[in-house]
Amino acid sequence: MEATRAGGIYATAAFGFWGLSPIYYKLLPGVPPVEVLCHRIVWSVVFGAIFLAVMGAWAPVREAFRRPGLLGTLALTAALVSVNWLVYIYAIANDQVIATSLGYYINPLVNVLLGMLFLGERLSRGRIFAVALAVAGTGSLAVNLGGLPWIALTLAFSFGIYGLIRKRLGLAAMPALFVETLLVLPFALAGLAWLASRGESAFTERGTATALLLVLAGPVTLLPLWWFAEAARRLPYVVVGFFQYLAPSTTFLLAVLVYGEPLTPAWAVAFALIWAALAVFTFDGLQTRARLRARAPQ
């Protein structure tokens, strides 16, 4: 019971923090998304090194650098997570918080689709129906907007593919993220140096408050990841799955109630279909789990 309670606290902290993270990026108005991304990478490396040193968790990092194949795969995941972070930061900066919410609502259903395509997983009728509802929701939004909701789809698929590859690697979350950010660190440093040479660096030109906020990009990235890892160690996967809806739900409420983004009929229809898909998906998962438990030897 103690482990379950602690797991619930960690999961609530992780997904609640992710859901509220647009607040942090809204505190950096006028800072180019690329510069924010560069600082996120740099300070994730700095604070990640501190974390690994404190936890004595350098062994997986050394192992990754001894295996060129693994390092190459981590370079791919580093590119995927960098794209995901950049699009997310861009969306927040351009008042598209609601689009990020949709992306992370779609993500669990994208994971199901990727599992079918790349892992040979068979979909139940319930999951097929859920994916169909998600496609209908996304399609209806595309028709009404006159184009695909590229922010939501980029976030959902980049993070879905990232998660799929990382799952197959079997590496602990923090060491793997440290290696990923370390691999793209030279590009981040080059970008920051270029901005500084042109006198366009927000870090040096906009005062102490902005500089400190950019430094905080490291903890903002790493803390929820650590909390999530602690939650995953203590809770069944299906329970963690329930908690994951906390993040996009919180972001959705922020977008509509705090930042005043309009919930137009087109967005309302899309969200209604996605929520219906997630309800079907969750119910099917619970039924499958109940059947497996019933068949298990007592």
C-alpha cells in the first residue's frame, strides 16, 4: 500500500507537471523557440550530469558509448525528441496550447497503431474502433481547418515513435535522456553561440530573470521524467495509463480557461471524438486485463 500510494503521488506530480508546463514557456514571451530548445538541451545535460552523479548511475551511459549501434539509435531518438520539444515550444509561443493537448490525447492511440505496424501486435475490435474514432476526429478537424492539424500530429507521432524505439532499447529513462541530449549538445551550443555573436541572445540581452528562467529548462525537463520513472516502478502499467490523461486534460483546461484560446465547433467535435476513442480504448484495456486475470492460475 505504501508503494502504491507513493506511486500515485509520483504519477500525479509527473503528469500534473507536464500538463501545467505551458505556464513555464509562457513566461518566456519573445524568446525564439529555437533558443528555448537550445537552452533546454544544454541545461538538461548539466542537471542530468548532476543527477547521474548523485544517483551513481553512470554505468548505462558508459555502456552506450561502448556500443556504436546503440549510440546510433540514441542519435535517432535524440532527433525525434528534439523535433517534439521544438514543435511543443513553438505551439505554446504561438497560442496553440489547445493543439498540444490534442496531440497528447492522440498519442496513446498512435502507440496502439505503431504497435500493430512494427511489433506485430493484434488489435481487438474495441481498439480498432477506438483508432477509427481518433482518425474520424482528426479528419473532421482537418476538413474544418482546411489542412491537417500538423502540431497535434507531429507531437503525437514524434513522441510515439520515440517511445517505441526507446521501449525496445530497454534503457533507464534518465541515462538514456542524458546521452540523447549530450549527442545534440554541440548543435545547441553552436546555435547559442551564433545568436550571441549577432547580439540576439535572450540569455545575455534580456536580463537576469530571463536568464534564470532559461536555466530552469533543465529541471523543468528532468524532474517530471524522474517522477514518472518512480511512478512506473511502483504502479501497474494500466494504472499509469489512466494517469497519463491528466496531462492533456490539464493543458486543455489551461488553453481554454486561462489563455482564452477559442474552443470552436471544429475543435469541439474533434475533442469529442478523441475523448470517445479514449473511453473505448480504456474500457477495452480493462476488459482485456480482467480476462487475463481470470485465466491466470490461482
